[in-house]
Amino acid sequence: MVSVVEAMQLLEVARAERPEQRTTGLPALDESTGGFDLGQCWIVVGTPGQGRSALAAQWAWLLASQHGFTTQLVSTKEPVARVATRLAASVAKVPMSHFGHRGLSGRDPEKLRRVGPRLESAPLSIVGPGELSIADVDMDELPSSQVLVVDDSHHSGGMCPQRTAALAARGHLVVLTLPRYRVVSNAGIEPTWADVADFILDIDRPDLLDRTSLRPGEADLHLLRNRWGPTQSHLVGFQGHYSRFVDMARV
């Protein structure tokens, strides 16, 4: 048992020991959430095509390369080559279409060559469809990590709310993407996920189905659940050709 004064002193020690803010890469979202930290659970929802997979790959790369966390990016649907394409497009700023039948052109090879060492040295691994990871089961022979990002986690046999909470309690930072209807309904946020999640983020791109939208290339990130502060919405840019979300000041 500790007094309130002792608790405040412990808080100051924890604040002093924490390194610089672990950014999400989106300043407005950092302001609302305080950024990433180990032991948290983030859930990203949205209807198909809104960019859940893009944000999952973007955050997995950021957490590994910028914050130095050992990170597993689990793709339950997309093949590993597709996930690698997302990462390369986002990091090197090479359009995703150039990795397909069109082929690399212009400065693309030079851009990829320059980021090659960064891609190789980042403590990031990709777990493809059908492969086991700590998202599914605890096994000594499976590699562990500080960060677990699971895209389309409803296709993973192990990522139920209870296991997600257990992983976060063990100090992992867990980021899940899920279809919106599995987390949010007309009645509100599904209670078991609301209890587990520190943050629930709903992606909405106004131009996804409306070619005449007056907001091309924009996206709203609706913070539906914030354990530590207010729920609000943030405007960001979506660069689909690079498979990434960016601060509007950079668009």
C-alpha cells in the first residue's frame, strides 16, 4: 500500500525513465493518445478498403525502425510478398503499381537501393497466412517480440479479447485490425473489446466510394475509445499509391 504522495513520486520516476514520446507518426493523434507504449492495446477498424492493412504495415515499420522494438507483423490474409510491397512502397516512396506488371521505372531502383539497409536492419519480421506466431499460441520454439501487429486478426485463431489482454498485460504492445462490424455496432462498442482496448480507431475515407468527393486524398481517424483522454476525430492524408497515411502538413 502506498500513499497518494508516494504514488505521485512513482509517477514522476516513471515519466523520467520513459524515453522521448513514441510517436504514431501522426502528430494530432499523438496529442490525443500520448503515442505508443508497451503494454497497450490498439484496435484499428474500418469497412473494406479504408486502409487498415496500410496502417498496420506503416505502424509495424515505424515501431521497429524508429522506436527499435522487436516487431512481428502478422498477415492473416495477404501473402508475405504483398506485405513486403506495402512496406517498400511506403518507405521508399515507390508507387505500389510499379511492383506489379508495370515494373520499376525511372528512379525507383535507386530509391529502393537507398532504403535497402534500413529494411534489412529493422527488427521487423513478417508472419504470413497459415504460419503460427505468438498471436495464436504460446510455444517456446516460436519467436517472441515486444510488438505484435495482427492484420485482420479475426482470421487468427488466437486473438480473442482475452488473449489480447493477456499479451498486453505481459508487456507486449498489441495492434489489431478488424472489420468495423466486429467491434462497433448501432449499440456502440462491443463490450469485451472496449474493456481490452486502450484505443479504438475507426478509419473513414470520404473519397473511397465517392469519386466526386470534395475531399480527395483525405481520411478521418475517429478515435472511438481513448482510455486516457477524450474521443475525437483527426484529419490526415492518405497516399494510396504509397500505402500510407501522413500528417496533412506533409501532403
